[in-house]
Amino acid sequence: MGLAQCLAAAFLFLLLLGPTTAQRVVTVQEGPLYRVRGSHVTLWCKVSGYQGPAEQNFQWSIYLPSAPEREVQIVSTVDPSFPYAIYTQRVRSRGIFVERLQGDAVLLHITELQDRDAGQYECHTPNTDERYFGSYSAKMNLSVIPDTLSASMAPQALTLVEGDAVELTCEVSKSTVQHTHLSVGWYLLQGAEHRPKEILTLSKDFILKPGPSYEQRFLEGDVQLNRVGNTTYKLLLRGVKPSDQGQLYCEAAEWIEDPDETWKDISCKETERTWLAVVSQGRDLSVDIAAAERSLAEGDTLQLHCMVEAPKSISRHFQVIWLLNEREVARVDPHGVLTWKEEYEERAKLGQLRAFKPSNAVYVLTIFEVGLKDKGTYRCSVSEMKTHGDLHSIQANVSSGIQVNVKPIGSHVRLSVSTSTPRVTVGDPLILQCEVQGATGPVSLRWWHLPPQQPGHRVLVAAMEQDGTRSLGSAYRDGGTRGSLRLEKESPGTFTLVIPSTLGEDDGGQYRCEATQWSRGQNWTGKGEVAVTVSSMGLSLHATLRSRVPTVSYGQSFELFCQVNASYTLEEVPASVRWLFQPSRPTGPLQELVQGFPGGTVVWAQPQLQRKAQLSKAGTSFRLHIHSALPADEGTYRCEVEVWRRNTLALGQPAASTSSNAVEIKVVLPESKLRVAAKDGSVEIASSNAAIDCRVVLAPNNSQFAVTWYFLPPLADATPLQIVRANYDSVLEYGSEFSSPAQKSRFLSQRASSNIFQLQILSADLRDWGRYYCVVEEWLWLVDGWYKLGEGTSGRTTLKFKLPEGEPEVEKSNHSISAREGEEATLPCRLQGALPPGTHLSATWFRAESGGRDSALLTLRRDGSVEYPQQRRAAGLYLRRPSAGDFSLTLGSVQSPDAGAYYCQLQKWQRQGEGRDWALRASARSGYIRLTAAAPESTVLSRICSSPPLLNFILYLPLILILLLALAVFCWYCKFRKSKKSNTTGWMMELEGN
């Protein structure tokens, strides 16, 4: 057979075979892989040579070592019911999920690897080819090994002078059975930066690599990393610079070589941080003064901060003097004692002035309700004393100043009035806007109508007081005429007045806005006007909209009636009706729903509404019937009616038109059945992980839940802090206080069972002491989206720690103290017994509130600084402390609102070791001290009568008078008897003489 015959035969054979196809091949990441417990693991899988859609589906399964022949389904990209029960919860909570890299490649994510995840993994692709040809699955092995990597460095705070050297030590160890390498690096974190700077790293290949900012210093030998023994790594930094200050820490990573000859980091650990401060030579002490606002209006609050920058400032002794226009206002000595100049003492007693030091480096001066006399140059003068007790040994004196301006009230307030409806037809709404700019205090507002027919006359339309209270003028209170007027505060300085329906041309004319700002008993009023024209058509027309049931349940039907009143019957003229709708949360202008034309034509502007709504007309009434109400149907409805003159076609401009009042329809969602366990409880631990439960007592099976966890610090009036929120899609959102990577890794929200949510706190310590609770939201899918039906709040769970020592001895018994208004009152709180060496005490005074939420008044920290949680009470509270164990609180001027129950809380602190942090060792609370306030003495006589000796004399005065009267009668009787006896004797002698 010749060459031509062979080629022809081959071509014929190919035609008989039909078109050739590629062979399907599934490839999975090569194994075995070794990954540590608790790590985030990814496995890739891809398919090639397939037919069908470009987007292929993937299914992952596992064969466990205990049953190597049994397939356990994990997750699928196409079938939500694919996972077996043991993996369902992890898939729903996205603990296990599939990430699509492209149409034919995916990544399997296991966010927290568990021991039971070890086994042989199979990636399978469902067939989309015309015939089975090739491989449809591939397998690989994954082993789970323990995480043995550890890295540690003793935390410390260092203050060095520029040019000094610093050496830090990091201990790194591992005990992994498999062959692994280590990398150790040092990093610097500065200020608010989230990305640390790399200093120097010893890579897994034993190569030293400096960071970009340290390359030159590394080449010059000023940056070194030395390994000492098997586990010790030392960083040497010579010639420190101000750019080196910040937080230094060590990071260690463990690497393993995978079968594809690539190295993978399987574990990474960070140490605690060392705070490094570098002081430039010749600038040992500096002072800076700052104000939150330097340009104020009368009545505003001025707060000044004086910051002292010095190395080791906590152990140095500073005296701070506040001056205004070079005249002393107040001073704070190194002991923290505050002294006001004579001309400021009265304002300080009234609580208008306040000065204190939150720390040894920060001093605060606050002036409440500033006046014109408070403007000028403020200066903070700082003097350093050589010793704590010697106030005359000034070693250095530095000061800083700032200019503060105080403007009269209303001097910078501007008012403008505008309208988006300058020309309207009768029945149209009026929208007026008043914008007040530059107001620094509460504002009250009034809208007036100035009718053109009555010059000089004005009619009140609406008013809003300083507290937001709204009221309508007498002519505008009938909602059936002009509709429900709305006066809204759109933003802090913008007020909008909406008149839903104008009655006639008389509603035109000028509208005036009057805004009044109030401050310290004074006020300023600004005015502005805008003109509006209201015109009517030739025919008289009015429409009223009503609904029999303004509130309907989900799925229920409702009807709207548009009643038209005219001086003629609608059958005589062509008329059309247009139905408008504004959602409850407006996103723009009114939406048109449907329009009925004179010839009977109906045009649906919302096609989806046509399937569930009916439009009809009877006489002068138009009806809109809507079936099966949805949440999207909630909002405001309005009808517009247009008429044309008789015997004319409904073309061009109508002869008359009117817009009805607005009717609001509310759609009530299904009632929430959610019930959350509200009983308070407590969890007590020593130092380990903690779990807080949140139990759903009752909820429908078809609902989804969103869970938000909150933390309440120990102070009774503390604001709840959001820890983490898991929405109904299991997407996590951490609160601002818990958004750092370290906090996210310690606070975990998970669903322990179908009705129990759990907050896991890993490595809990005393910072976590407080109360925790959850808020559970019930969400349900209703045809067109997810809707929140309700929510429930759990009881408070208190997390307690078993402190290593017993309570400090403090008086536990309750007693009472009485003081007259205007006098001082001292509430005792004394430590009983001696304070062990090396320990410090902190104290907090509380006032017991009837509602159960005790409020903190004053906190004395262990370093001697004082904090006032309630700034308005600060001026009248003192800790005089005649001895180290005396924490008695003095109220400077008792008033009747001060009456109540008080107690103090003592905490004992002890340093854990040389150069280490302070640790809380014990805590105790005193008994209640009930303070009563008596009315002040009104007259001199009342003071005299209230003295105890005179009071006793007055009580016994009647008895003394009775005794004196009896004695006088007795004496008179005796004298009378004696006189009578004498007369009788003389008479007898006279008889005998005769």
C-alpha cells in the first residue's frame, strides 16, 4: 500500500472515531503533610481536561485511620447537605470552608486543626463530561502533630540616652519529632502603626537578614543577633537612636519541608514586649500644653493638659503651677496637694474649676462654663525637686504656654432659610429648611407663617424646644386638613419643616424661622425668611386618603381608599388617579406604583405589584387593594387625582389636580418566640481558660441567630464593651476594644450546641475580671430578605478569680454619720493591721444607688495618683490621708442630694519580682456608711436653744417652777403659824392680868 493510501485510511479511521476529547485529571496537593494542632490549614485541588461549564464543582471527604475504608463526607461546593453530622456545625460556622481560586481550582480551609482531622483526604469532582474518561478524584494524607514551639522574653520598660547600647534575650525551643527548622526575628512596633519594623532575622536557612531600616547599621556591626547554646538568642543594638524607641519583641517560627520541596511555617509565636524610650542628649525634661479647643464660646468647657516628658518620670518629683496671663491660678506640689489662689477658691468650691494629676507626667486643668474673663494665655510651669520632701530645692524649671480665646454667645452663629418647594399647587406639600451654623449650646426653634393678606400678622406653625420637645400651632393641629406636620432635626444644625398638603393660596407668603441659642441664662435669637407661592387651578378639587387598618400583619391584605371631594361629579369629567409610595426608610423621592387613566387603562410602574394588587373605582372613591403584605410594603402612601375639563380629551395639562394626605401603613413581622436564659451566674477560675454560656430557652427551628457578646468591667457604672458579634451568616465583627490580633485570638465565639452559644476566653487573667452577657437576635427569611424578629439579653455571668491571699482587714460593720448642709463630712475607711513590706494599696469610693448600679466617686491608684470618674463631683471630694492606712473620704460641702450609703473598696498589690509588673493579691470592701444631711440653722435663737445644757434646762423648767412654788407656800405657812402662836400667847397673858 502506498503512502497516499495509508493517509486516506488513517483519515477515514479518525472520521469514524469522531472528535477527540482530553482526559479529565484531578490533582491534589502532594502528601503526606504534617501540620500542628490548632493551626489554619489549606489543601489545594484542581481539575483539567474536563468538558462542560468552566466552573467545576468539588467535594471533599476523609478516610479516618480508625476506619480507612469508610468515606466521611466533609464539604461540597454544590450540595449544602453533603457534610456528615460530625462536620455539619463546623461547616455552618465556617470552621471548614472551600475557597474558589478559579473555575477549576479550589482551596480547602480548616481554620482550627483538630486531632480528629488526621487522615486521608479525597478531592472529588462530579462528572460534567459526555462520557467518563479519566480520573475524577485524588487523595493525600494529612498528619496532625502537637505544637511544641515556645518563645519567651521577660517584659521590661527601658529608658536610655541616645547612644547607649541595649541587649535583649529571647528563649526559643521546640521538641517536634519531625525534622524542622527555626527562624528567629526581632521587630519594633511604634505608635499607632499596625505593621512592625523588622530589625534582624535569623532565617530557617541560618542566614542573617536585616530589615530595610537597619541594613546600614547591620553592615557597620551596630546591630547583631547571637545564638548562645541551643535555645538562647540575643539581640545587641549599639548606639540607640530616638527612631529605635517603641515596643521590641521576638518572633519565632517553626518550618517543615513538604513533599513538593517547599518549606512551610507550621507554627509562629511572639514574646511579650519590652518598652524602649530613647531620650535625646540635652533634653532630659520638656513640657507641652494642649487644649481640646482653643476658640470657645461663653458657657463652653475648657480643658487643658500639661504633659511632662522626662526619663523615669514616675520616680521624679515635680511641682506644677497653672498661670493665666502670668498670674497664678493653682498649683499641685509633688505630694499631689492642690492649692487654689484666693480669687479662684470660690469658683472651685462651686465646682466650676477642677485641677488634678492622673499620673506623675500628666496634669489637667478644667474650667466649666468659661466666661470672657477666662480668655488669655495659659501657661503650665513645671519645677523639678531634688528630693520628694524638699519643696525649696528646685533642680529645673520648664514651662509651656497656649492662647485661649472666648467669644460672646451668638457672635459666630449664622442662620439661613431655604425651600425645595418655592412654587406649588394647592394640595402639594411644602418643605422648608432652617440651617443654624456655629451654635455651641442648646437651640430652640420656631416656624411662623406671615400671611400676605394680613400684613404685620404672624401665625405659629410649629416649635421645637431645647430638649427636642415638639408642638404645633393651633391652626395646624388638625391632621385631617393639611396632614401630619413634621418638624425634624436632620443634623445638629439642620431643621426641616414638612407641611404634607397645602389648603389653598392663603398658605403662600413668607415663612420665618427663629432660632434661639441658650447658655448660662443668656440667649441669642437669629431670624430668616423664605417666600412660597401656592396657586390653584380653575376647578375645585380635594382628595382624602384613608385605610381601615393602618397596621397589618405579615401576609395579611389591606386596602387604601382615595376619596375625592369636588363641586362636580367625577363622571362628568375625565379623571385619572396615581398611587405613590414612600418606603419607611426613604432612599429618594416618592415612588410611583400604578396609574389609572380616564379610558380605563392601567399602567403598573412596579410590575411585581401587579401580581398582588387590584385597582378599582366606585363613584368618587378610588381603591387600591394589596394582598399578602410584606415588610417591603411598609411606608407612606399617597394618591394624586387629576381632572380635565368636560368634553375634552385627557391630553396636555389637566384643569385641576390634587394630592391627598399621606397615610402610613405598618407591617408587623411575625412575633418573636425567642427566649434567652436571664438568670445571673458566676464562673470562678484560678488562672486558665474560661467559658461563658449563653442559652436559648425557646426559639423556632427555622430561625437563624446573631449573637453579640458584651463585657462589663467591675466598676458598677461602667459602659458595656462589645467583644465580638457573630451574625446569622457566622461573620465575626470584633468591638474596637477587642480588635487587636492578640484579643481576637483570646476571645472566641462558638456555637456549642443547637441552643447554647459559648464565649471562650483563652489564658484568662485579672484583666478579664468583670461581668459578661450576650444579646441574641432572631432572624428569619421572609420571601424578599432577612428580617430581625426580636432579641433577648442573657443574665450577667461574673468571672471571678481565686486570689492568692486573704482579704485586707477593713471595718465591715455598717454605721451612720450626720452632717448639716454646707459643712464637711468625713466617711471613715481605715486598714486594720500592718501592711506587709513590698505591698501597695489602691482604694475606690462608691455610692450605693437605689437602682442597684453603684457609682464610683474617686479612685486612689497604687502610685498615689487620683482619678475622678465623675468630673462634676471632683471639686468637693478629698482624701486627706493622715496615715498610710487611712483612706477616709471628706465631702467638702454636704448638700441634701449627698445623703445616701457609701462604701470603699481596697485592693492589695505586690510586685511579682524585680522589674516585673504589679499583681493584685487581695481585695476587700468596707461596710456601708449612711450619710444624712440636716437642714442648716436659720436663727441665733435656734442655735442657742439647740445647745445641750440649755435644752436640758428648758426640759426641766416646769418641774423647777413647781418645786419653787411649793417651797414658797411652805415658808409662808410656817411664818403664818409662828405669827398666830405669838398672838395667842399675848391674848392669854392679857386675860390672866385682868
